[in-house]
Amino acid sequence: MEQQSVWLGGMRRPIRMAMLAFTGIAILLYAWLVLNQIFVTDAYGMQEMIRPAGKPIVWAMLGSLFAAMLCASIYLSDFRGAIEIEPDGVFDIVSLVCSRMAMVMTGFVVLVMFYEVVSRYVFARPTLWANELSLWIAAFVFLFAGQYAMQQRSHIRIYVIYDTMPRWAQKTADSVSLLLLLSFTFALVWGGFDDAARRFLRMETFGTAWDPPIPGIVKPAILIIIVLVTIQAVSNFIADWNKAPEHHSPLDEIDEVEIEQIRQTLEK
């Protein structure tokens, strides 16, 4: 039985259908490009994937792939994991969608590395692009994971002192922490904006044989996502302001669901 909808409601089914449709289109276009690689001498390769100007079929393949990933992220964000907290902030849904995007990207990293291992050790034909592509994707996984950690309140926090404070002191500590984060974000964006814009406008590349524009994409993304993390922190601050004080213990870190799954696996 399907889980209860977190936020999509009646839109869950249309989003799922769109995800499947865009995935099918992306797979068909990718298969066409692969067949061209086999039978056509001047076929498009991975070099054209990062420089698709004037190549409509490459644009169509990349666009359908991005649309499939976005629809999959939206669809998966409508399911809540067993250990996830309920979304209750004004920005939580955005962070949940980004977290599911990180999940999908992690799967892509696995596929890329699997392809590289098979190509290198089975066919003795190592690629020029697998390492850079995995680094490129992993950078966004890392950044989105930080945003998700903020939404789930799973970032590092010293509860030994915090739990002993009265509620007014906890609110004061939360306010100071938020002000420090806002100051850090302002300083980071103020100091890094010109460099990020410069790298983005010239699409600075990585300097390897495949030469993807990793610096030109990742440097602006760092600033954008740190802003999203800060917005999520503000959302958490507002959502938690009138909540009753929480008390934590080492037992909170125990995942009963995971323990039960391990027990069932061992019994089998």
C-alpha cells in the first residue's frame, strides 16, 4: 500500500507519469546516440555532452534527463522515510526535493563508476570522462546533503549544555546561532560573488582531457546552495520557536527500523 502523500496529494500520479515519460525519452535518445557511436564515424560523444551548442539531439537528451531527474525528485519527496521528521517549515519541501535530487545523483555516480570499471578492466578501454563526471555529480550531492541535514536538524549540535538551559536561554542560543550563520553567508556571498560570476561567465573548465566546466558550475552552486541552507535555517528557526523544549539522549541515535531490518536479514 502506498504511503500517505506528504505534499503532492492528487498531483502524485501525474508527476509519476511525467517522470516515467521523460525517463523513457532520455533512454531512447541515449540509445540512439550510442548506436550512432557504433555505426557513424562522426557521431556525438561525451565531449559533445558538455558542449551541446548546435546539436539539437544532445540538447533534447540532456533536457529530458534533467526533467526526469526533477520529476523523480519531486515524486520521491512525497514519501517520508521512517526516521525523517515531518516537514513543518515554509521551506521544507524545497529542501526535501533537493535531498531526493541528491539521492538520484548518487545512483548516477554508481552507474558512472560501474561503467568505468567494466570498460577499463573487462574491455581494456578506460574512459577520459568517468572520474571528472563522478566528481562533478558528487559535488552537488555534497552540497544538497548539507541542505537536507539542516532541514532534518541533523547537523552537529552540543546538546549536553543546550538541554540544561531554560527555554528562554535556548531561544537566545538559537537566535545567536542564526545570526552567526547569516553573517557567514553574507560574508561568503560578498567575498565570493565576483569570482563565481567570472568563472561562470567564461565557463571555466577543469583542465583535463575531457575538460568539463566544473569550476564554472560548482563555484556559483556553492554560493546558491549556502543561501538555500541559510533560508532553511531561518525556516527552522520560525517553525521551532513555539515548540516545547526537547531533551536528547544517546538512545535518540538508535534507528529501531534499521535494527529490525538487520535482525530480519540475519534470521533469513
